[in-house]
Amino acid sequence: MNGIASQAISVSRAIDTLMREDRGRLLAALVSRLRNLDLAEEALQEAAISAMQHWGRSGLPSSPKAWLLKVAFRKALDKMRGAKRSQQNAQAFSLVMPDMIEDEPDEIPDERLRLIFTCCHPALDPKSQVALTLRTICGLTTGEIANAFLDTETTMGQRISRAKSKITNAAIPFSVPDAEEWDSRCDTVLTTVYLIFTTGYVAGRNEERDLCAEAIFLARLLDVLRSGNPEIQGALALMLLTDARRNARTGPDGASVPPGEQDRSLWNLEKIAEGRQQLDKAMALRAPGPFQIKAAISDCHMAENGPDWPQIALLYRSLFTREPNPVVELNLAVATAEAGFAKAGLMLCEQLGAELEKYQPFHAARADLLAKNGRAKEALAAYDTAMDMIGEGPERLFLEKRRAMLVSSGLPGE
């Protein structure tokens, strides 16, 4: 391989690494001046193309990130000059030009927290919040995001485009919310990040991009950018503790395995230790919130002698006071039964039938609770309903196994 080819490969790798590791920070720095996501993305992409040409000839600059940012600003400036025909564009141009022509310092301010709050603004629907966060902060391609949500690339591209347009047209501020808005807006951000995590967790490890890892990266980033926030620490703890069990969540036969029955040798001890450390830090601040409680529940599932069901039930009661919804109440019903109060658990579950009739996990949980109460015939019917509502996969295999166990047990009513 000659020197020119070798340098070209080296430059290509450097740019790939830079765009993978620092794209979010660079994009946030651009958006902080431009207030336009589309323009910022286009300018950054063009700057990366220019870098391939210039760095291939003259080698890497002393500060590659600052070089990319300067060139991206110039690219954006050229685009804005070309679009200066309308009055609106003229005003935007006049506002941003003084900042853009100044030399950029080598140290780039980290504006990613602002960008995260912009992407997770309540004016956007939850799916758009997730897609935009993955695109801007994590740098996933439109195709990768589409695959994660089982959409076509065209459909996902249109969704992302509409979200960007809404941010621009509605003048959604590129800012961290004020103190009076912080709690509600932070909860929206953490819910978005956790939705990214659960999407990856359900998909398993066969996806092109590990969304669980992307979500944990975002939670770590939030913890750095807004240190000392107990709910951010709780969300990070929840994801670490849950992800620690990911290798054990399905058995050799492909069926789901509940935490209490998992092969503990497959658990990631480093993630468990870090998750517990984060949870301890959060709880020491004495400001309990939903994500901290969910993390504590996850930790109780990994108690040394098996899940601590009485404590889990107490935690779900506490969670219900903060998130009074039927799904939390269903989990409370299951925990109540597992803690030794099978009849009370079933009674609580039955009260949720009208609200959760179309929610597949309700029928799966009800089947298990009916079986615990010796009502085998009804349990079998509930298992059938639950399986009719789900496709092939680990969860269905789990239900099939439980149903077969119930049949073979010869409980009264069969």
C-alpha cells in the first residue's frame, strides 16, 4: 500500500471516529447558533466531506473538532447567504452572522443538554422524540432507526423531517427548561431515553445498533451534564440493572426466563455493581421519584435468595402513588400474589379487566394468578387469550411452557 492510500485510509478512519463519538456535541454546537436542525446537519455533513479532501492532502489539523465546526459554520453561512431572499431568512441571517464569523475556540462548549431537551419537547409525539434523539445525539442513520421501530426508511425519514420542521416553525426553544419546568420536562427526557432502552431490550442483540447501549450512553451523558439529579441517577441505575440480566433473559429453548429463575452466572456483575452504586447515590439525596423506585424494584428482583416479593409489593404501592395507572397496579397485583397473598393479588387483577382488556400482559398475568388460586380451567383460557395476542418469540414460548405445566399438573378444573 502506497503512502497516499495509507493516509486516505487513516483520514477516513479519523473522520468516522469523530463523527461517531463527537457528532452529537458538534451538532449541538451548530444548532446553538443556527437554531435550525436541518441546516446544522447538512452543514456538518458537508464539512465532513471537505475534511476528507483537505486532510487527505495536508494531514489532520491540530484540533479536528474545531476544524469541522469552523468549516460547518462557513458552509451554513454560504447556505444562508443563498437563501437570504425572503425577509424571514434575512432577519435570521443578520442575527446569526456576527457569531458565525468569529473564530471558534479549540474548546467546544457542550450544548448537548439543550439539544436533548429540544428533541424531547412535549410538542412532539413520543415516537418522534425517540427518533430525533437517536438521530441527533446518538448519530443513528434513518435506516437504523426505522429498523428498530419496524418502519420503512421512507416513513421514518418523513417522521424525522416533520419533527425538525415543527421545532423550526413552532420556534421551540433550544434551551434547558427553567426551574419551574425542570421536573416535568426532565421526566419527558428520561421517559424518552427509557423507551429507547426498552425498544432495544425487546429486540434483543441481533439489531445492527444496540439501543440499550445507546440509552445507557444518553443516561450517562445526562448524569454528567446535570450531575446530582436523583431521577437521572435512578434511570441510569434502572437501565444498568436491567441490562445486566440481558444475557439470561431467554433460556436454551428460546423461551423468556423470569429474573428469579435465571442463570445468575450469565448476569453482568460489573453493571450490577454500577447500577447499585448509582441507586445508592440517588437514594442518599432523599428525593424519591418513579425511576428510583423502578430501579429499586429491579434490584429486589436480584436479591441473593431470590426476588424479595414483599419489598417489591411495597415498592409498587409507592410507585402507584406517583404513577397511578393500571399497568403499575397490574404489577402490584402480581407482586402481591408472589408475596403470599394469591387471592388478594387475583382480586386486584380482576378489577383491571375493563381497562386492560386489550393489553396482552394483563391476560398473561391473570392466567398465572388464576393458576395460583387453583382455577385451572379459567387459567388455561386466559393463557390461550394471551397467546392469541402475541406473535412468535420468547414471550409466547414462555406462555406455552406455563400452560403445558398447568395441564400436566392435573389441577382441579382441568
